[in-house]
Amino acid sequence: MPTIHKYEDISQIDREAKRDLIDRHSPFITVKGEAKKGEILEVHVQLGQEYTHPDDFDHYIESITLFDGETKLAMTTFVPGTFGNEKSHAQVTFFIRPMKKKLNLIAHGYCTKHGIWESTPVEVEVAE
Amino acid sequence: MPTIHKYEDISQIDREAKRDLIDRHSPFITVKGEAKKGEILEVHVQLGQEYTHPDDFDHYIESITLFDGETKLAMTTFVPGTFGNEKSHAQVTFFIRPMKKKLNLIAHGYCTKHGIWESTPVEVEVAE
Amino acid sequence: MPTIHKYEDISQIDREAKRDLIDRHSPFITVKGEAKKGEILEVHVQLGQEYTHPDDFDHYIESITLFDGETKLAMTTFVPGTFGNEKSHAQVTFFIRPMKKKLNLIAHGYCTKHGIWESTPVEVEVAE
Amino acid sequence: MPTIHKYEDISQIDREAKRDLIDRHSPFITVKGEAKKGEILEVHVQLGQEYTHPDDFDHYIESITLFDGETKLAMTTFVPGTFGNEKSHAQVTFFIRPMKKKLNLIAHGYCTKHGIWESTPVEVEVAE
């Protein structure tokens, strides 16, 4: 408490409303290209793959935070209206520079009505 | 992952280093006076009661966040040096206005080396 | 642009609506007690002295930031509803530890409709 | 105070150290593609075009904020180490959805040693 809602595979869930709830709040991490030690790496984080989330004044995605394991790497905060007050995939592209052999990327999204949602972790092998 | 470290009663822990680790990172919530519906309520959050935490450039308390249940009420971010680069209890006093019968206050502290730490929840009865 | 609105002495302003606009957005800094080098100092920042500001979903105070000269010391972010969705003085008490002879405290408030507002600076002599 | 440092055209500046100082702190905004009303627009903000900025524990870029005129659209905060503790262009790609005819984009970067730096404004015509 606050609950850290974890992603569940929505293909295993029968009820449409629940699939929508989980998908639209869950952060999905996409790493662009190959990670190389000491080089800038592009990491896109988007909430929802199939379902979009409201961007209403009283119900919106307030932030997306990127962690490597326990360590916060960057955090982006939004306002209601960043996405035009229309249903959207809240998203941001972070840029990081890995200096070690492996990253364990994980993201949190925060919804002003439904709290904190955690992505599945993404292990990234970093080439020397 | 990231781990949400939960407060443990340190009087039950033998090892000094572990007591220190847990206490210095754990947020303690103090509500000042009686909570009354529609009136401003002062809520102090402090990290550590017995042990202080470094405020070093590479190891400091970066933020304190206050929740009511799942809902983020306010968040304060610090820089290394807010507390003079000396061992300190990172702290802040928030002001909120309760409009319902019960609050379930809970706080997170974030340490740049040791991640997220959660207070014990504080139930607050709000007088009409 | 964005404009940094500076505080104007509202006693010199005739129009009530303008006095209200300026006062309710302007941060006022109050230092508690005497500042001593190496000791924790309590710094209260409140928006508005005579006029309160809405805490509506589409119009609220989103943050208060405290600077010492050019240096950000701490920042507190709010959500619509931190102050019960009623007209309020958004406020927070920061704790800092001065390590030099003089502080030049200044605060910014950010309103989601009316942008950034700057307090008058407060010079603080720090006793050895 | 805090000073809002404005971008100056560095090709007009003789002294290398000053060109470096201004360039490495100044946000540069790049809008990808054509802006269309109601469609997601990608906005990249990068600090420095020719000179990179340290990512040291005691000297780093702490945040990049994107405004449309007076209105904050989104803010990204970094930690020392987001960019591997190497000299870098701190950067982020925001996604926004314009709903009006013209945007007046402007960005702030905050350096923990040299304060707030403002980009030149970028006017964006939004196609219906």
C-alpha cells in the first residue's frame, strides 16, 4: 500500500474491462537497437499497447519512471492535457548510457485514479 | 523490483548495521493535532528516528512522497546539499485538507543507493 | 517566456481583481527562528497571504520550488485535491541546513493556468 | 534571480569557454515531422549542440522542462549517472498532442551548478 500493480498477460484474461484496465495502465519498455557500453541508448516507455488511457483533468497519467534494478534513472511528469485531453498512450523516450554488462530495466506509471503500475522487467545485455 | 522496502521494528533486530540501515531510510509520519474535515492538516514526514542518513553527492535522499492509500498527495524532491552534505534526517512538512472520514497515510522515501522505502501506514480519523 | 511573474506590492494596486491575482499566486517565505551554520533551518513557503487560490482539477498550484540564489534546494509537487479541491494557500515547510554565511532564498510557485510566480528574495544571515 | 539564462547565438561569441558554457547548457528543441491537430507530435529536447555537459555527482543536468507558452507540458528529471557519468547531451523525447492552431514551444534545462537555461522559442504551425 500503495499497491504496486504488476503486469499480467492480458491474453489470459477473459473479461474485457479487466484487460483494458491492465493494458492501458501498464508500461511497456522498448530498447532501440543494440546496447553498447559507453554509448547512448534509446529507451521508449509507453503505457498500454492495445488500450489507451484517458487524459482527463480528474484522471490522467501523471508520471512515468524508469529504473535499472533499484536505481531510478529518470522520471517524466505530465499534466492533464499533455496528450490533448484525449485517450492516449502516455509515453516518453529516455536516453541513458549503460556502463555495465547488464541492465535490468523496469518502469512505473502513475495514474491519478488507479495508482502505481509496474512493467515487466527487461534484461538488456550490454556489448563491450 | 524495484523493491519496496517495508519498515521493520528495529527493536527486534540484533545487528546494529541492519538497525541503522532500516531506521535511517524509513519514513516516519507525524500528524499534528486533530484532523478535521475541510481544515488544513499538517503532516510531517521524516526519514529515520534514531539514525541519520548521508547527504553526499553520490548517496542522498532524493525524494519523500506522501500517499493516501493509492493516491499520491504530494512529493518533495531534494538535491545533494539540501541538508548541508551532513548526515541528517531528510524531512518535510506537508499540508493537506481531508474531505473524508478516514485517511490512510503512507510515505515513500527514495535513496539514490538503496532505493524505495515505505513507512508503516498511519490511519487518521477525520472529525466532522 | 514562460514569464516569471514577480511579486508586486499589492497595497499599491487599485483593482481588486489584480490584487487577488498577484497575491494568491505569490510565494511568501518565512524562516523560523535564527539561522545557525550547520543546524537545520525551517523554511515555510505559502502562496498568498490575503487571497486563496483554487484547487480545481483544471486550475491548481502544481508546485513550489525553493532556491538559494541560482541553486534549487527542494521542490514540492501537488495534485489537484491535495488541498481538498477548496480554495487554499498552497504551502509546504522545507528543512535545510545552511553551511555558509548568507542565504538568498527565493521561491517559485507554478499555477496550471497562470504559470510561474516568483517571491521577493529573502536574505538570511547565518550565525556561526 | 534565479537567473533565467537565455540562449545567445554562439557564433557571435569570441571566447571558447563562453561558447562552451552557453551551448552545453542551452536546450535545443526539434519537432519531428509536421504537426497535425489531434495527432501525437514528437518533440526532442537536447542540451548542447556542439559541446557536451558533465554528468558528475556534483555537477549534472537535473531536469528538462517543456512549455507551450506559459504552460508546462512535461518535465523529465535525471540523476547523476543517467548518462553514465560521462560528458553528454542530456536529452529526452516528449510526445504531446496539439489541439490548437499554434504552439509556442520553449524548454528549460536545469544544471546543479549553473542554474536555469532557456531555449529559443519554437513556433509550430498546427495543420487542421
